[in-house]
Amino acid sequence: MSLTFSTAAEFDEAYAAVNKAFASGKTKDKRWRKRQLKSSGLRHQKEILDTIAHLDAWTADERPNRGDFLNFVSGTTIRKEPLGVSLIIGAWNFPWVLSLQPLIAGIAAGCALVLKPSDMAIASQDLLVELVPKYLDRDAIRCVTAGPTEMGYILEHRFDHIFYTGSPGLGGQAPAIICPSADVKLAAKRIAAAKFMNSGQICLNVNHVLVDPSIHAEFLTHLTAYLDEFLQGGRNATPDYYSHIINERNFDRLDTLLRNTAGKPIYEGRRDRDTLFFGPTVVDDVRPDDSLLSEELFGPILPIIKADLAEALRLTRSLDHPLALYAFTGSQREKDLILASTLSGGVTFNDCFLHATAKGVPFGGVGNSGTGSYHGRWGIDEFSHRRTCVDPPGWLENLMSFRYPPYTVANNYRYLSILVARSTSPL
């Protein structure tokens, strides 16, 4: 695996190439976009096939409000155009999907692209460096590598758009709220499975649980039982299918947060810094000012806070808007209250993650948990500029002559008459 990165000269060459390609207009050609998406290295991806099938519709011009007189006679059009030369910075926790999904969107939008995979997932980085030039147009799509120093140099250059999926901190602290009306056993199973996945290193993961005191004990009983079941041997097991922490720095960060908690650890899996194995860990009786709530955990530690719905909502509102919010309840009234009282990138009721996997919907954050959205047509929108274009006919000059000096009462009256006519248009 490579421990070296693209040199400044190598990046300069790639940067010049993609700028030249975009300036030539080749990436705007929808036939070019489809050829890139159909490339043999990526053609089996369902998202790519779906994008190809809908590309013409998702990138088509829009004709706004034809009932408006000026829009009608001037052929007002909203053109969906590529933003330009774009930099995609991949994330390490899912280095393939979080690099390729925005790459698909950028190609479909007609951008020229520089892809910078995460330097923390070296094997994936090296394979992407090998595959991207093999299957995609080297003039318009380049893959470069960079550590922190090299990244500083890259960011000194001008890009029309920078896309970065995120890292610990950008996902926010996603809560799971559990109400007495919920199926408590099912809630415990689904939260345990979510925290187990990728060792909790998912921006959408449950950061902490806010559970009603009346079902607190029942929830913990089921939660710890499911963790034992998923480990297939209890808390001392170290199954091969359990993900490890990405590196020593993040292992130490999690270990420090755990050592500083005033909460009560009630379930601790094995921890081994040499192998970066950090087993599932549940900490009960956590208070809002605890170390475990000082930042997004991005790991397999699960703080438990006793809170009724009113207190759970108050605490959720006191933190930054999360990328995801999970609520387990059987009451529509409680669901409506949760939606009306909070703001988050997305919401899944009585499960985890599903809003991010739904088809035909945007995925993104709000506030500190992210700007913009992607997936499907929303990915194309993220790499596109809506450019309004108006082309008035020559005969409109007589009708619009009131706009020229001198500014008289009569001209002002004509102007107001047109405004009134436009404001009362049925469309």
C-alpha cells in the first residue's frame, strides 16, 4: 500500500488538464456524460443505470410560469448547467460509496472533476487511483492523492465547487428517542444493530439514546442481550466480521472520552489498541454535560440518557441540528410533535438509516450537519447551476418604453398597470 502522495507537479498537471477539458465544452455534451457513466468499470452499479435512464429529464431546461406575460413572450428559461471544475474529497468510513456517488453526480451534471480519496483508507485510495484513469476520460476526470500537507496545496487552487461528504463532527449527534408507546424490544434490536455496523463509524449512526424512564430497564435488558447475540460469544468475543477503528488517533479519542465519562459503563466489549478492536460499549446514567456528549462519538460507544419526550426534545434542540434523528414510538401524535419540534437532515421512525436509503429522495444535512444534498437527481442539482435566461422580442420595446427617462407620472402609471396585470395572472 502506498504511503506517498501526488506531488505538486502531478497535481498541477491534473488541475490544468481538467480546466482545459471543461473550457473546451466536452463535459457539457450529454453523450459524453453517458459514455463515462456507461464505462465498463462502473456499469453494473444500479445508481449509474438509474442516472443514465433519467439524465435527460434531470438535466433538462425548465420553463417557469408560462402564464406570466413577460415569461411567455421572452421565452424565460432556467438552464441547468454544470458548476465547472469540481473537487470531490472522499471520506474514509465508506471510501468507495462516498467517493463514487458524488463522482457519478458530478459526471452526470457535466462537470470536470478532481477526485481526492481519503488518505486514511490507503488500500481503497490506491485502487481508485488505478481504476479511475483506466475507465474514465483522463482529460476531464482525474484522481489525486494527498495527506494534510498536500491537501493544503490543493486548496490553494480555485475550484468552482468542492464536495466533501464529511468526517466526525459533520454528522452531528444523532439521537434515538424511545417513547413508552414504542416496541421496546424491536427498538433495542435496531439500535444495537446500527451501533454495531462499521463499529459505529457512520455519520448517520445513533450517537446517544434518550429513553423514557418507565421503559429504561426493559430497553437495557434487550439492548445488552442483542449485543451479546450479535457478537456471537458475548462481550469478550472478537469476531472477524466486526469492524475495527480506523487508526490509533481515533481509538485514543474514543478511549479518552470513555475514561472521562461520569456515566456508568454497563456493557464493555474488549478493547485492544494494537489491533484497533473497540467492542460495543454502553454507558448508562449519562448527563447532558458529560464528556460523551461533548462531540459526535463516531464509534461504538452508546450513551444512555433517561428522559421523557419533553426533555428529550429539549436536549435535542440544545445541540446542533443532526444529520439524522431516530424516534421509536407507536403514537402519531408523538411523531407529529417530534417533527414539529426538531430540525435534522432526515428522520426515520422506528428504525435507523432508512431515510438515507430511500429511492428518489435527497440526502443531506442542515446547519452544522451539512449544506446541500445528493443522491439521484439531487446529486446532479448539487453540481449544477440554475441559470435564468430571458430573450425578449424586439416588438416589446414599445410596451416597455416607460422605463426610460424622463421619469414621469404617466410612465409610472404605465409601469404600475403592467405590475398589476402580472400580479393578477391566474398562473
